[in-house]
Amino acid sequence: MTRVLYAALAAGLLATAGHSHAQDDPLQVRSWAAGCANCHGTNGHAEQGMPPLAGKSRADMTEKLLAYKSGAAPSTIMQQLAKGYSDDQLAAIAGYLSAQKK
Amino acid sequence: MDRRQFIRAGSAVSVVSALGFTAGCASVSGGAGGKVVVVGGGYGGATAAKYIRMWSEGRVEVTLVEPNAAFVSCPISNLVLGGSKTLADITTPYDNLGARHGVKLVRDRVSGIDMDKRQVRLAGGAALAYDRLILSPGVDFMWEQLPGMNRPGAQDKVLHAWKAGPQTLALRRQLEAMPDGGVFAISIPQSPYRCPPGPYERACQVASYFQQAKPKSKVLILDANDDVTSKGALFKKAWADRYKGLIEYRPKHHLVDVDVATNTLKFEFNDDVKAQVLNVIPPMRSGDVVTQAGLATANKRWCDVDWLTMEHAQARGVHILGDCTQSAPLMPKSGHMANQHGKVAAAAVVALLSGRQPGRLPIYNNTCYSFVSPSDVVHVASVHRYDAEKKTMLAVQGSGGVSPAASEMEGRFALAWARNIWADTLA
């Protein structure tokens, strides 16, 4: 995890030298993903009663988040929260959580 | 220290810390070192302490100063008043922050902050040096606005129970001791205050207890605001459908004094209200630590912060979290929000201590559940994104919302939310 993060961080620094999007900055994405932890546990390791997200497939999570955002997937809160993020941001968050050890 | 001296002291601090990290640890691979002192082990402070240790991979030394032996959650505490939860259910020890994350726990109170020397002085006599200071003490009350509450013994008799713990239990005991047919009167201060929907949830919980145990009793809500400040339609529906005749709501009741001897509330424009059990939620401001350090620069109550780092707008090197912040538009003073502030501050502190630039686009969400009965819940949710032009956090258009109706399913989610945020903050 650490090595991956630093490799990603180095890439991120190179990217910030030019012009970049926030979803390309791994530490920014880590902070966004930390926003999910209130309900889904630190780094996606959920306590009882919430779906854990650590180590789940990135593609599945992205698809699910986009379905919440469009309203296609039924939910109480997730539809309202997913609409607060761009598609790229949701995909980046899914990427971070999928990279966490189960 | 006057304001000018204080600001000067603040800029000296940032120069010193800037020199500090070029000399020490400039390597890209994170080299963050340094010392952080966190004051206040609530949703904001405990989260910041844990995440700084995690995200610096143990390189930043973190000391958490907290006078209480354990964390008692304000969210869910209204269920203790209603009788469906106990204080033990909402209490979490601090041990894991030390054992799992290496946070140094100091059980003490802060007696003063020396921003020149970058030192926090403790009531117990010790002094803690810091490179960056995080203040997250929550709120304290503006008792000066309610003269009768300053008489000896008044605050032991008329309770706020707006900090969960002994007051929560004491208020529950007053409700249990109240004869059937009595009135429980709850006074709500003008916004902003900690936990906007909390008083209305409390009214539901007390009414639910009365329904089971004292059906001739009544809950009277006396609100300084013009209307219910959060989830208004949902609460009003609950009062009409579930607690008809049990709950009465009176807006525009601005409390100016309390006659504790006769259990009477006195208002600016309205008639006095006498009740068997009073619950006065007083007007509030940043906690004493922040106020006494001269940091409550917004309206003498709250702190203006840089939302990219949670750093105080005037005091460089000092970060402010949670209820103490001068809220951005539509941002509630909630435990969930304080936890999110804690993470933004943690990321920024680790970045700054290792000479990196903090993230430029904070986004956070708020989720807030209210129990309208022992099992049924309504929520409000929102997403807030940094606006670089306005330099504040703005609610993202089209996001957020409330429950269509109260449900048992959301009751289960609310308890799962509590388990998860307690673990995220403390475990």
C-alpha cells in the first residue's frame, strides 16, 4: 500500500508541475475517500450494518456509484450524496477503496 | 495579548516552522516529522489525531489532550433520555488511539496557549511543545445571557444535556421523577448552535417516553427561531401523527432569563412559562480554550478558517475544527462534519510538515439521522465542495436532501452509522 501510494504520489507531483485535475492527485483522492469512512469504516473497513468497500472491484463500485447518481439504483442517502461528486471523482474514490486490503 | 500582537506572534510561528522543515525533512517520500498537539477528543480532534498518525505513517508525534476518561457521543444521546439506550451504549474508550495508532493521550485540561513559544500549558502544570496545534474543544455556553443561570446551584438544577455524559443521565432522572401530568419544557437558542435537529429529536424521544410511562404529561418546545431549523416538515409530521396532544411547538420564543427557584422561563416578548422539568439549551460559542486564546474572531463566538487546511484565518499554525468554526453556508455544526474537518486538517498538517502543498479541492459530506421514535428515523444529507473563487465550502447544487418519510430501515442505518463513525474516529 505504502509503496503504491508513494509511487502514485510521485506521479501526482509530476502531474501538478503542469496542469492537472484533482482526481489525478492521489492524496486528494485519499481525502475524498476518507469522507466515506464515517459510514463505511476507515479505508472501507466497515463495522456491522454497512457494506465494506475495501478491496472491492473498482469497476463494480464505479458502476454502482454512477447508478446512485443517476437515480437508477434505489437508496436512502447514496443518491443524494453521489450527486455531489463528478463522475471522475466517483471513479477515483472507487479506485482508492478497491486498492485497500480486504 | 491584543489582537495585533497576537497576529504578529502567529506570523513568527509560520516563519519558524517554514525554516524547520527545510532543515529537517524535505524528502518527497513523506519525511514528515514534527509534533502536533490536539486539544479535545471529540469527533473532530480524535479523528485528526488518528488520521495524522495513520497518514504520516507514525512519523508525526501526536499528543491528544482531553479531560474526560472516555468519549461519550452526543449523537444517539437523545435515546438515553427516551430510555431505549444507556450511557454505556454511547461511550467509547480512548485506548485504541494509543494502542493502535500511537497517539499520546494526556488526560488534562489546557490552562493556556503561548503562541510565541508554541506551547500548550496544562492545568496539571506540564507544558507541551508543538509545531502545529489543532483545537477542537467543541462549544461552551454563553451563560451571561441568562442571569438566573449564574446563581449558585442553578446549573445543577436546570440542565442543558447538550454535552453527552453526566448531564444526560441527570436529565433522564428528572424525567423519571416527574409526576404524570407534568410539563417538560425545552428551550432552543437562535441558530447557529450545535446539532440543529437535536432539540426536535429530543422532543420526540421525551414524548415517546411519556407515551409509554406518563401519558398525561406534555412536551413544550420553546424555540427562539422563526421555525424548526432542520427537517421541519418531517418533525412536524411526526409530532402530528405520533405525538398528537403530547408535543406543542411554539416558535419565536427568545429566552432572556430563567427563574430557577420557581422553574420559570422568561422570554423577550412572550409570557413566562413554568414547567416541572426545564431543559435550557443555552446560546453557545467556541469552547473556552479557543475563546480565552482570543481566537473566536467571528462575532466573538466562532473562528474563521482556511477551508483548505482548517488553519485559523489569523493564527498561522493553529487549526480549528468542528463546532468552533464559523460555518460555511448550509454547513451544520455536527459530529459527522467535525469528523470530516478532522481529516482535511490531518491531510493538510501532514502535507505542511513535510513541505508539500495541501490538497486544493476538499469535498465533504454530511449525514445526520434523527430518531422520531425509538426505532424510526429521518435523515438529512449534503455534500460540500471547496469553491476556489469564494474561498469557502459550498453545498453542491443538486446534491443532498431529506428522507421522504420516517422508517425503521433508516433506524437500522442510523445505528450502523454510529458504530462506523465511532470506530472511524476512535478505533
